[in-house]
Amino acid sequence: MNNILEIKNLSKHFDDFSAVKNVDFVVEEGGFFSILGSSGCGKTTLLRIIAGFQQESEGDVIIRGQSMKGIPPEKRPVNIVFQNLALFPMMNVRENVAFGLKRQKIKKSVIDSKINEMLERVGLHDYENKKVTDLSGGQRQRVAIARSLVMNPSILLLDEPLGALDRKLREHMKVELKLLQKEIGTTFVYITHDQSEALVMSDKVAVMHDGQFEQIDTPRNLYKNPKTAFVAGFVGDTNRFELQSSTNGSIMTKGGWKLQQPDLNSNANELYIRPEALIINPTNDLIDVDQFNVTIKTILFDGSNTKLSTIVNGSAEELQISLPQNAQFDDITEGSQLKVGIHHNDLKCF
Amino acid sequence: MKNNKNYFNFTFYLLVVPVLTWLIFMIVIPHAELLISSFKAEDDMGDMVFSFANYIEFFTQQIYWLTFVKTATYSIAVTLLAFDVAFPIAFYLTKVASKKNASFLILLLLIPLWVGELVTVYGWMVLLGDHGVINHFLMTIGIINEPLNLLYTNFSMVIGLLYMSVLFMVIPIMSSLASLDDSLIEAACDLGASKWIIFTRIIIPYSMPGIISGAIIVFMLVIGDYLAPNLLGGKHSLWFTEQIYNNFLTTFNWNEGAAFGFLLLMLSSCVIWLALKLSGQKLDKVGS
């Protein structure tokens, strides 16, 4: 596949700080690319530079092999779905979707059929004469996406469009958006602070921190093999420990917990363990698995996300362990002892 | 429970009585009185009887209805001019200027209101007179040899009306524009709209309630104004309020004055109704 979007060494400096620092990446045609970062990490600035609303200080944005230097937003082959959607309140659904096409010199019959097709696709055909202010959150969402998609952009930029929706609807729209993208095949560049949105929908995710990309990878790799301490701590839940010493394939945390880790990065000083990587009651024949005992302090019940808060025996370290809600572990109670195992590969040291 | 209800009734009347008193004694009764007296005229015996004479007088005397039509057209024209002047000011103050500068500039705009209309009208007379600032300046630098006839013309009258009313257009438009999210403009831009399209399809329709409420205020202020037409327009100005003034204070024909007052009220009501219809705005939305 060829690259539809190339960002080359892009930086954006403001008076007293830099929002984007030397960012480099490519997006493949037809892909769903997410930029994940906490608020203030520079992801919105990056998106606005791609859209043309802000000027880059250094570097270049290349779309379909063509540099976008000096090309105004209205001439770029990208469209953006804004965080607050920015629907035109004085127009109805159809007029909102038609707004962009009417600016082009196309026959009215062609415009009409394009709009009908798009409204049909996002399931808003029955609402075309409604005022946008009378729609529900999810419907407004779809109007905003339809309004941009009907322009047939090379790339659709989405700036946290699901942020304002309630949780149930957000879960639903996540799947819907992913399916829509697959169906129409437009390249999506999606920015969000919600890791679940990024992981569920994307083909590739870039984790952005302090104006820089920490790691660009598939959602699975990002979760399984974080390359930096920031990614390990940011993506997914995790237990973090500070290391006292790391010698000879064995490590010791500051709280006095000793573990085996053969392929150790020698100057590591942090250890990350995911709650769900811990094996409860492991059998003795597992290879490369460290086994140890913990004391259960409390059970933090949260449905499918339930965790045990435990203390590792013989140390002061607190360790959270995922507790699957099935009959096997129903007899686990607060205050009891538990045998736990961890595979060497699941000990992430940085 | 019973006490509670009494308490509610007491506060309810406390709030409603001033409103009703004002409406009845200050609005309804005077207008009813005015309406009744407009239909009265002296008969041959010198008694007051019911009659359409005052209204017939208006339609048969050319000078009256010509003044009426002129007042209406000039008021509409001044309202349109006020929009032309006010919109860029309002846009600059809400979308371009920094918050700090904007509040200072609004303060500057308010100054003419503080000194009162009479003073600003005299100010314009000083500027526009035959030996006024503008003529003196133009003659000194040699562009003209004889003073331009600026004062006591329709031109000077329009300037005066515009100057006293433009602020009442700026403020409502500003409050409309303040709620216009910049991302709407960016979205339109992103969808390929030119500056002109953004202005005519997004910004103007969005601020329409403010524009119309500003236009109504300006129109009513202008059509009912007396000072500017009288002092700046001179003898030729022929503003309808002057006709009413003449009836009440020069010829002491209060009944005809009342009829003319009603005709002016009808005129402004009709124009405002028409403006609301044409712009597709609802009175409750514009009024808020």
C-alpha cells in the first residue's frame, strides 16, 4: 500500500513553548490512524496543521506526494470533523451536508444524488429536513461525519468527535465508526485521549507525549510491547515499581521484591506489570514463570474490570491483579493468601 | 400549608402590581385616550363630535402624506446605513480585538450617549456649518473656494440620525456574534467556502436575530426622533414628528396631533412586522 499522508520532521513553536517537536510519520491509504495523547500533548495542534488552520514552524505535510506548503484549508484534499462538531445551527440536516458540495461547480442533480447516498449510508435519510438542534448526540455526530465524507476527501481528520457523548453511545459509535471506515475505505486520522477508542478502532496508533511521538504501532503491539516507560504507563492499566538494583538477570524493587528477568535492560529503573498478565494459581509445570505468594488486601469489584489489591509477601510492594468473574475464583476472599505467577516476557523494564 | 399559600400570593401581587400599574396607566389608558381624541373634531357649532376629519385631513393635504412617506423611507435608509456601519464594528469588537481592547473601545462608543443627543447635534452643527470645521479646513487647503452647503440638508440630518442610533445596532449584533463559535467559520472554510460565502451564509444568518432586533430599535429611534431632523435638517427636513409637534404646540389642534401620532405608530408597527416577515425571524427570538 502506498502512503497517502507523510509528515516530515514537523515542528510547531509558539512564543514560549513548542507544541509539536520533530514529528515524523506516514499513514497508509485506507488506514485508520489514531493519535493518542493526554490533553495538551500537542495532538490538536498537529491535526490543525494537517488541515491547514495553523502553519508549521518547520517540516512539511505531504498528501498524495504533494507538499501542502502554502495551500489554504479550503483547497486541501482533507476534511475535518470538529470536536464540538461545528454543525451550522441555522440549517437543517440536508443543508448542512450539502454545504460543501454547493461550493463546487457540480450539477444540482449530481449533488442531490451524492447527498441522498450519504444520508442513506449514515442512516439519516428520514431526518433530512430536521433542524440539527433537534437531533440527538449520536445523530449530530453522523451529520458531522456525513458533511465531511460527502466531500470525498483523501483523508478525514477527526478531532475527538466522540468526546461529548455518554458512555453507552460512545461504545456504540466506536464500532459504527470503524465499520463505516472499512466500508467506504477513506483514510481516517483520528485524535483522542481515550485509549479504548484508539485501540478498538485503529489499524495504527501513535502515542503522543509532550509534542513528540513515543511509539507508532498496531494496537496489539502497543499494549503487548510498549517501547517506552510512558507508553507502558499510559496505555492500559498497569502496576508500576521503582527498581533498586538489577543484576545478573534478577531484579529487586525498592519495596524489596525479588524477581527473575533474564533479558534485562541493564540500566532499567522502572518495572511495569499489567494486572491481567498475572496468573492466579499457576500450575508448577509452566516454563519461564516466576511464582510467588501474595496477601489479598481488598477486592475492588468493577464488573468485568474487577481487581484484587494485594501485598507481595516478604516485601512492601502493592500489586493489583485482574480477577476474572467466573466460578473458578469465587472462593477468593479478602485477607487470604494467593499463589500468583508471572511470565518473564510480561515483566517490562525501562 | 395555608400560610404558605398566602405568602405565595403576597409575593405574586408584589411583583405583578407594578407591572400592571405601569401597563394600564402609562401605556393602555394614554393610548386609548389618544385614539379616542383622534376621532374627534369640532362641528360647525364648535362642539366636539365623532369624526374622521383628522384622518381625512392627512390624506387630502399633500404636504402631510409626503412628509409621512419621506419619514418612512429615510428611516429605513438610516437603518440600513446603521447596519453597514455597525456590523464591521461589532465584528471587530467581538472577533478581532482582544478582550481588553474591546471593552475600552465599547466605552469610547458609549461617550456620545453620555453627553446627550442635544449636545452631539450641536457638535455636528459646529462641524458642518458654513463656517464650520470641515468647510474651514477645505477652504484653507484650497480644495474649494466657497463653503459647501452641508448643514440644514438631508445629508446633515442623516448623519445626525445615524450618529445617535448606530450604537443601538452595534450592541445586539455583538451579543449575537459573541456566541458564534469560531469552529463554525473554520468548518465552512474546511468545506471549501470562500470568505464571501462564509460571511453571507454563516455569519449573517447566525447573527440575524441580533441584526433584526438592532434594526427595530434603530428604526423606532429614528422615526420618532425630533432633535436631529429639526436642528440639522433645517426647514427642508419635513420629519413627521415635526408635524405632530406643530399640531400640539403651534396650531393647538390636539385632535389632529393625536391622529398623526397614531398614524406614526401604525407606520412603525407595519414596517417592523414586514421586516420580521421578510427576514423570517420570530418576535420572541429577536426580543430576547
